[in-house]
Amino acid sequence: MEFSKTREVIIASTKQKDGGILRCIDIETGSAYLDASLSPLKPANLLLLLLVLSSAGPGTRSVMHLSGLPEVKSFPAEPISPLVSYADGTYIIGGGSSGNIFLWEVSSGRLLKKWTAHYRGVTCLVLSDDESRLISGAEDGCVHVWSLCTIFDDDATKAATHSYLHTLRVTDIVTGHGGCNAIIISSSEDRTCKVWSLSKGKLLRTIDFPSVINAVALDPCEHIFYAGGNDGRIYVPVNCLAFSKSGVLLVSGWEDGTIRIWNTQSKQIVRTIKSKGPVTNVIVVHRPDDLTSQISAFKRNASLLPPSLDKYVTSTDENDDFKTVTASQPPLSRVTDALYCSTDQEDSTAASHLELDRLRVRCKQLENMHKDLRQSCADEILAKWGC
């Protein structure tokens, strides 16, 4: 089997009447590592569930579980549409059809938190790059931002940190770099894409389109973003988009079962891959060195899989749940990676330092004003008593 030098693979799900197909394809060579049949569940849900259960470290997701044999089935309290996971695979967050959001611990299957986030079904869930914020979109047209640092505080889940509005159902959300200082791009059935400031909670720009937008993808450098939808010049709707880590290749999934890989610099199709059934989801992940052996190992030993996710919160003490989340230690590789910040992280840190310096200067000014005011009062008192 021919492997690419970039070590990136496309994970794509296709929808069929009796379930679906999950495909693992090399982004450069087009070689298929596997084609796994899915049980009659929503492919978009199971796709992310399989990825989170097989996470291989910060910033990467292994695909060792994508053989489809065996599979972990969970039965939550209501139908779950979007799913998102922490980078290290520790926790998984799902959005329900009633507007509730669920937080599970993957290793034990425990349901740690459930809260009402929207009035209608949740359609999108995205984590900020520092995993401090959760952004949710729903059929009610709202985009809410939740602070995961205070998620176990009941008051914190009664109202979102920020809220943004579309007039119709939110179809997709993407966030840039910078943690709480990042930008958010949301798409909607109202035929618009909106760019928001996460830190200021303000709308920065609205872009109108001639058709409904189904998916958006943001260039890693955040210079441009791509929107896929029912464009009259394409005739076939684009269901999903994903960027390679280099930002050069753009992967699109189509209703006619086609996966197209585009070179964003030349604006040409690099490769076309045919699938059976509409392509409902695509993502690009890092390929582990021993992909084939990992798949074989999980085929032989089903006991390596984590347990099913709980249907209800088993603990009545929210404080215990909070301790469970905060006590988990990140992998050593994650700590090491934190010591070598990326350029985007450095930019965010520099902005924080500038803000801190500004606050220090302001604090010094207030301190001097206080001293002057106190001296003026003392002089006035002494003059009054003739001292």
C-alpha cells in the first residue's frame, strides 16, 4: 500500500439505507486503507465517536478503531446529532435533538454533565483550539459560547458567555486559533456566513450567498474561508469540507458520493474518489506509523474498547464530577508540546502581555491619583485646624 509523505488521511462517512460506509483514504495517493460498514446509526455521529475513542495524543487522532469490528454501541437519553471530543480523547460532548448538551468521560462512560443549551435541536458543536470554550449551533438559529472552565457551575450553564443569531437553522461552525481571542465563522440556511469575535462577542462581517450553505472550512492561516452549498454553477450540493494540515489541499464531500481533493493554490482538482451513497462527513487526521497493526489488534481483541456511554448522570454530587474532570493529568507529550508554542499561540500570548502591560500602567495611574487625593484631603484638614 502506498503511503503519502504528509502522513494525513481522509476519514469520510457515506449514508445508505441500512447504515453507511466509513472510508479511510490517503489524502495524496488516494489509497484506501479500509472500507468499514456501519450499523444503522447516523454516519456523522459514529464517525466522530470512533475517532474520539481512538485518540492518539494532542492534536492527532488515530484511526485504529475504524475497522468497524467490533463497535461500541451507546444509547443516550435522546438522539444525538453532533459530537466533538477533546484532543486527547478524554471527554466527548454531544448535542441532543431537544437542545440539550451532554458531557461524557470516555474511559468510564460516565455522563458528567447535561444542560439545556438551545430551544431546538443542536446541529453543531466545536471546541476552541485551547479547549476552554465550547461553541454550539442549533435549529433555533442561535450560536452559543460556553466556558468549559465553569461548566459544572449550575449558574454558568443557565446563560451562555456569548450568543450570536442567524435567522434560520445553523448548519456549520468553524473556529480559528487564539483560544478565547479567536474568530468564529458560522453558516446557516438563511444563506449567510457570519464572522464573529469570540472575545468581544461582536459580529465582524456578514457574507451573503445565492444558496444555502452546508459547510465551511477555514484556511489554517485564517486568510480566507471556503463555503460549500447549493451553488447554481455546481448543480450538486457540497455536504462537507475539510483542510489538510498544510492548508494546500481542500477535501470536499458531495451528494453524488464523490470525494474531491482540491489544490487551493492552483484551484484545480487533484484527485477524485468515488463512494457508494452521499458523502456526509469528511475530516483529515494524522496517520499513525503502525496503522495496519493497530487495526488488526483491535479486530482480535474487542476488550481493548472502552465501555458504553452512560444514559443518565450517575452521581448527584456535581462537585465530585468537577473534581473528576479537573484531576485528570494531561499526557507528558501534551505538557512538552505546551513548552513549544506555535506561532499562533505566541501571537495570542503577545496580545495578552500587551493587555497586561496596559492594565499595569492604568493601575499605576490610579495609585498616583489616590495618593494625590489623600494628600489634598490631609492638607485641607490641617489648614482648617490651623496646623
